[in-house]
Amino acid sequence: MHQQTISPVDGSVFTEFEIASEQTIAAALQRAADAQRAWKRVPVEQRAEICRRMVAHMVDRAAQLATELTWQIGRPVTQTPFEITRGFQERATYMIDIAPRMLADLDVGAREGFRRFIRREPLGVVLVLAPWNYPYLASVNAVIPAIMAGNSVILKSAQQTPLVSERYREAFDEAGLPTGVFQYLHATHEDVARIIEDPRVAFVSFTGSVAGGHAVQQSVSKRFIAANLELGGKDPAYVRPDAPLDATVDNLVDGAYFNAGQSCCAVERIYVHRSIYRDFVDRFVAVTRQYRLDNPMLAETTLGPMVRTSAAAFVREQTNEAIRQGARGLIDPRDFPAAAEGTAYVAPQVLVDVDHTMRVMTEETFGPVVGIMAVDDDDDAIALMNDSRYGLTASIWSSDADAAVSIGDRLETGTCYLNRCDYLDPALAWTGVKDSGRGCSLSQLGYEALTRPKSFHLRLQP
């Protein structure tokens, strides 16, 4: 079956690709299973050398990858290279660096006449289902540690970003990875369900929507395997009266609008202490108006189109619905000439007079829109931040680190930030609660999901 990727930049066909046939899928699964049995015997140090060469190859080609990615998803071309040269490289390098220590045998202590230890065994074939919005960043969370742990990987990229899978394969081929240890498939949702149900697949790593997570979980439930699910978010920020206001505004505007707000951990709702609310809103609007919405291939563009016209239409409707319910939009879309109905170009918007009866404050928007509410104190902010079916990240803006920890202890979230947002530190566990998913990637804990414990209990004299 033939598929096309339509660019949000100008609506043109950017690339075309073929959906894998049933025979192609079966052959890929068998190659992966066969290759993994040999790969697991390769020393960790040799795996690391290959993975480092792969990362270096990607970084060397960052400009090319960035241009391709901009055409596929619409992020400004001046911003896209950093997905490779910063986030991708940082995460991959960290997980490679800690692999020897995390994959080493665990000595459980001396016992006379015995040798006892726990070995971390690779699972087998890992299926990685990557999203379109950060296709390199989200996929590297699983691809590199899975291969470092001795697994083989099959990557299925979103149909909006098919070239990402091809670039992975080219980089691994250049790095000398044995055939079959990394492969990719272009597949339909129905194909993916059948792949998950195949006994050769040992683990699934999925990043995407809540609905997609439910579909993956349904397929996984038919077998005794696990899945890591990194799903949606409605991530809140709380600005306390002691926050460093200039830096707070700058960071939160970026956290709300970077990648046109199309991030699982984008800031979508902000709660500001009433004593500084008006000042904060005025500053936030002033910074927002400095954005330039335009063709993302232009150097001066700071805000590109959304990924599809249908996504843009959803954001406009959710925003208009909130306004009909009493919210006020502080940005005139006419100040952003590129914005137009029926296109993927959406002007950024700041909504006030919002409350939690509105979808824009409770359901994922995934676009360049943020709602701002005044709160009376920490308790008020915590209650509103937790009033969500999502729990991926939450940020606190304050000069008091102890207060941030105290507040964070009461927040229902996977990551709690102080004076930063929309960033993933690979040394920390990336995880969500409630409808933001389950499981963990990256950090020392990330290797636990990609291996199984195997105990050795050796009696030295029979």
C-alpha cells in the first residue's frame, strides 16, 4: 500500500513510502529474533562503540535531518537541529555511558560455599512506536538503551515522519551494527496490533496519544509482556509571588509555544498568585506578541504551522468554545498575518477568565494556546494542578527550593520542575501518572524495563 506525507509547510507531498506487506513484517520479525541471539553475546563495551558511532553520524548530519524534519512537521528550521545536536545526543550519550554499570551482574553478598549473583538478561525483540512531534527525541529514549541492553529493535515511526526510521537505519549501518539488530517498518495500526501479538516481540515502547496507548495496551494484554506508555499531558505551571518574574515569563512563553505547543510536556495551563497576576499576564502577552508566525523555512520565523490542518482546526474550535463560555483571548489573530482558517498556521493565544469547566483547561490542546488563572495560595494552586486526568510534568516558579519540594510532594505528576519546564534530563526517570501513561524510560531505572533478572545460585562443592 502506497502512502504520502503531506507537508504542513505548504500542503505539498514531501515524501512517499510503502506500507510493509505481511511477508515483509514476518521476515523482519524473524531477522530481529535471530540477530538478537547473537547480539546479546556481544560485550557491552563493543555495543557502546557501535552506538557512539551511530550517534556521531546523526550529529554530523544534523542540518540535513533538521531540514527534512521541518518539511515533515513544520517546526522552524532554525530550531529543529537542536533535536539532534542537543536532546538526541545528550540522551543517547548518557544511556550509553551508564550501560556498563547498569547491566553489570549484581552481587548479592558473600555466603560460604556459594557464589550468587543476579544477571540482567535482554528481553529479546523490542518494538518502538515513535510519535511525529519529536520523532528523534522520543524514539532515542528506547532505541539506544534497548540495543545497549542486548535487545534487537524494530522501529515504527509515525506516518508523518517516515524518513526518521530511514535515517536511523543509515546511521546504524554506517556504525557497523550487525544486520537485523535494528530494523524499521512502515505499518498500519492494524499491522502494529498483529506485530505486538506476535510471540517474537518481547516488549513495546509507545509514545503517543491516550487512545493509542489504550490500543497498545489492549494488544499487549493478550500476552505476558510489558509496555512502556508515554501518553498525553495537560501540564500546569504555578507562579508564586517570589518567582523571578522576567525569567519566569520568558521560560513559560517558550514552554507553551515551542513546536507550536505540540509537545506532551508543553505548558498548557498556568496558575499565578493573585498578587502578581496582572503584571505576569501583561508581560506574558508582550513576549507572545514578539513571535513571528510564518513559513518555517525562513530564518526569522519563530513559530511554524501545526502538523495538519485538522489539528489546527481542533485548536481553533477548543479556543473558540472557551471564548463562548466566557474566556477572553488577549491576542488578536490579525496581528499574525500568516494565520488563516483552513490552514495549519495558528496564531498563539493567551486566554484569561478561564476555569475548569472549559476543555481548554482540562483536555489536552496540543497547540499554541495557554490559559492563565489567578490563585490565592499554594493550596489553591495544588488543587487546580491536580484537577486533571493527566500527570506528566508540573513546574513551580519560585525563589524557595524547599517550598518547591513541599509542593511537589503533593502534586500528582511524573516530573516536578523548579524554574524550568519542557525539558527532559536523561539522568532522571521519564514517567507519567494517571492518563499520562505508565512505566519509565531513561535514567538508571530505564534499563530495568528493558531487561529481566536471572539469578545464578552456584553451590561450589556438591
